[in-house]
Amino acid sequence: MPERPPPSGPQGGSPQGDPVQTALDAFLQAFPAGPHAIERVSLENAWGRVTAEDITAAVDSPPYARSILEGYLVHADETASAAEAHPVSFAIVGAIAPGQAAPNMVAPNTAWEVTTGSAVPEGKLGVLRQWDVQRTDRSVTTTRPIQDGANVEAQGCDVTRGTVVILKGTCLGPDEIGLLASQGLDTVPVSTRPIVGIFGSGNEVIPHTARLTPGAIWDCNTPALSAFVRQEGGIPKVYGVIRDDFDIFLRALKAALPHCGMIIIAGGTAVAGRDFIADLVSALGSPGVLVNGVPMRSGKPLIMGVADTVPIVCVAGHPPEALRGFRLFGIPAMARLQGRTLPAKTP
């Protein structure tokens, strides 16, 4: 069974004196962890999705005992007396090709020719390596004894049916998808993807497709943040760049709030000395602003809050700092919304 990772984030506590972790803990504790809804998706569409339940093995893996090399399947105890002075011979009675069912039994003093992956029936059997025998048309002879189970992979030696193979909260990658396929599973229960509303702000900010005019700058934050949201398993919904008008911005946020599982605002931390974005977050709903600024080298004008149960992450307008803010606070927030387990940080 996979080991559950040690707790991280609010459950694991903050390293003493780490202002970033302290701010993150305060933020994450203020909204409920997912999954908030579950859906089943096909294996073809499962990459990057987060498991909503523990996944158990449907069958043993491997599903039958099988040879791990080319050779001859015999009763292992019949080789016990084999030595240079006492060769032991077996009559070859057939071959077991990969994909072919194993014979019901192996008769005494007989051998079946096998290759890698050949099915092996029950019994105290082993496989003589082809370079440890002398073969004629009808028999093989060995001078080397083997143990029961020699060169045979036992049924269920990798995974036993009913054991947990993928933990709830796992982000599915190629390894996990291959494991699910090896279990004959074609659908998997996953957390629904959160819709993340993305807002740009600033009177000088224009869409990156617009003609650049004096004093204006192209919006690169919302496309970059949209890509980040997709990468972390969410569905970005871009609401565009909103002018620095409190009432207009508040109306836009209130209209978006019922349709979003999370909101990101890039830029516009103050207008005419007023803590513009913080006031917007507080006006959206309780508990409001939880973090207003994080003492760190860059990207520190971060504001985080929650409106009812919707987390809101407000990052700086400078693009590198906007992405740094999302890495530090947006990724853990999206992970929590999906019930995803993040690796514990190395002390």
C-alpha cells in the first residue's frame, strides 16, 4: 500500500519564523478543502486530474504466475540430486507461448519449454535456464539443482487485489495512468476542475492584442496566469482588465463570484493612497482579507482573502512577481480546492 505523505500546509504547521508559510496557513485554513464534487473520467482524459478516492487493485499483478526468462519448466524437487556426476533429464512435452494458458499441471519428470512471460500453473515448479541444460530433440538434461519458484514471478507479487494502489489526492501522471491501465480500469473518480476567474487591473494595461499606445502596457499577466491555472488542473475564465474604478470592479467581481471556485486579481494594489484591492476583497464577503502583504524579497504586495468559501489571491502587477505570488499561494490554494496532496517541504 502506498505510504501517505506527511501533512503539509495548515495541518503540518509553519516553520518557526517563516512569514510566507504563516501567511499561507492563515489563508488555506479559511476555506474548505476539496474535492467539492466528483466525476468519473476516462483514462484517456485522466492526465493531470486529482483522484477523489483511494483506488484499489481490481486484480492481482501479475494476474498469474509467469516465467521471467527463457528455459524449461520442471518440478523443482526433481532437480535436487542434479550434479556434474549425476545429471538429471526431463522429457520435453510441449511449449507454453506468451499469451497462451498454462497447462493444468506438469507431469513428473517432464519439462515445458517457456519464454519470458509464459504462464506457469500451480505447483512446486521452477524454470531451468536454457544455458544450464543440454538439450536433445526430446529431452533436456541439467546438472544444476533449482529451488521451488526459481525464475518464476508469483501471482500478485507486485500488487495484491484489494490493496490501495493510488491514494486519494494524487495528481495522475504517466506512472499512475499506466498502473490503472495494468489493472484493466478505464475510468477513475476525480475531483472536478475548479473554475478560476482571472482579473487584470490598471488604467494603463491593455489587451496584448490591442495596438500599443504611449503610456500603455500590454497585459501579459492574465495569459500567463491562465496557463498556470490550466497547468494546476483548473479551468481559467478570463474577465479581462478592469479599470481602477472601485464600483465597476466590485460589480464585476460580484457577478463572477457565483461562477468561480477561486479568483485571481493581478495588479492595482492602491489608488490615490487607498488600499484599493484590499477594500474590494473585504467588500465581497466574509471573512474578507486575511493577508495584506507578505514580508519577502519580491512580490510582497500580496493580498489574500476569502469571500464566503471562495479563495481570492491578489498578486502584484509586475509579471515576474505576479507569477511568483501564484507559485507561492495560488498553487497551494488550487491544490486544496481539488483535495490534492502536495509533497511535504524539505526542512
